[in-house]
Amino acid sequence: MKILYVASRWDYGEPERGLSFEHLNFYDCLEHLGHELNYFDYVALTQELGLERMNQRLLQTARELKPHLLFACVQGLDVQPSVFQSISEGGVTQTFHWFCDDHFRFEKFSQHLSPAFNWVATTASCALPKYRRIGYDHVIKTQWACNHFLYRRLGLPLKYDVSFVGRVFRDRPALIERLRGAGLNVMVRGHGWPEGRATQEEMIRIFNQSRINLNLSAPAKHVNWFKRLLGREQPPHQIKGRNFEVPGCGGFLLTDHADNLEEYYAPGKEIVLFENFKDLVDKVHYYLGHETERTAIAEAGYQRTLREHTYELRFKQIFQRLGFPET
């Protein structure tokens, strides 16, 4: 297909932070699948042209290019809904938006932008009745996945007992220090940690070289990890890309519960879940001491990921719903 791809190339629009999640997963996979992609980096163009001219440029580009599909993943209302609405109603281009944070941004963001698109996707089960309430019925429930063109097994020797890759916020530093205080050797990387942000290549190597990869699922702005892992709080939480990326690298994943995660992996067989801080520590010790069992779970998670949870499969299912069965 000829696709007009509307998203930010850089993480949070900042080149110094590296390529964005959307670029590394959505764009990279679509490119590997052989689609004709036309990049519209709305953040960079806003910085260059200003909001009004960026919006005019998008409308002009769509009219001149006449793509089969406009694939969008924007994080705010910089692109005017009326621009997307005009393209959607033009009769030439199908429009589609992937919403990332409907667990907590539906009311402030998604419900205002979604009516401008022919179709949208959400990863949040809790958002489905909300879309129904606003009268929007072209919503596809999908999920994050693994871009298997990028995330892969490297056959490297194990180097770390426990690793965590993710940015610093709220109580994560206290949690990591508490784990280290319990005698666990935890390696951390990410924006805000003293060790610094891992490059994409470094992160994939970490997933490959860790005996246990730790994942924390809850959204940054809502979670108090210290209280939650002591069993005092149950904040909203969502499945993350990490839930698929780690197994997609052949890594062993130890994660907290998240929205219908059990529908994607079998706990105790393909991934391992922890309930609270004591359970987390106990399971780290257990699986560090049971290599055969740990390796078998990692292998099962890897095979499940390649079989069912790649973006190639997600996109094929979505495009069929959009009326592009040949993709």
C-alpha cells in the first residue's frame, strides 16, 4: 500500500533522546513489510513551519499523494482534528489512528480526536465502552507486540542477574534500592538513571543477556511502586511493549499483572507474574536458582511471541478490518 505515515520520528520529539517507539516499531515494521511509506513528522514540521502551516502541509500532502491509507500515531492535538476529518471524508484515503494511552488519556485526548478518523485502534479493554458511549463504533481492540525485524535473539552469553530498562519516575529509584537492599544485583538503564539511557541496540543486548528481565507495567503518572509492591495500593496498569519485546528476544520476563495479560501469555509457563514486593524478591531468588525451568519459560515465551504477537500479525489483522485483505 501507499501509506502516509503521520508520527514523530524522535522520542518525545527530541533527537537527542533517540528514535521514538513509534518509529522503531510501527514505521520499521511497515517498511520491512514492503509498503510505500511517506513520512510526515508533524513534530519536526511544527518546529520548522509552525502549527498552522504544518496543518496546511498535511492536508496538501494527502491531497497530492492520494495514499491508500493515512496511518497516524500522534500524542496531542497539534494536528487539527478538522484536517484529519477532511482527509477521512475525501473518499480517497482510509484514515487510521493508533491510540497509545487510552487507559488514562481517553477523556482528555482520544475522545476528541477519534471521530476524525475512519478507524482507530486501542490497546485498553476499559476504553471499549467509552468509545461506545461517544457513539464511535470503528474501534479495533488490538495490543502491543514485538517488531521481530528488530527485536531478536542474539545468542550472547548471560551477563546480568536482574535488569530493568525504563525511565526514572516517582518511586522507581526507591524500589530498585529496596531490591538491592534485599541482596539482588539489579542493573538499570534508562532516561534519568545515573547509568544513562540505553540505545536501542544496547537494550536488545540487555534483554538477551539478562537472566531475569523485570517489567513494571503501570502508567508513570499514576503509580506509586513502593506502596503498590507492599500490597497497599492497586493503581491502574496497562500492558506495555516490554511485555512482548523481552520474550521476543528470548528473554525471561518477570512482570506485574496488567490488563488481560493472561490472554497473551500463560503465567508460569511463558512469562512469570509477581504479586507484591515479597513475591518479587522470592521469585527472583527462585528463578536465579532454577536455570532449567527459567530457560524453558523463556523459550516458550519466545515461541509464543513469534507465533502470535508480532506487529506483522497485528497490522495484517488491522488492515483486513480496514478493507485491505491483500496485505
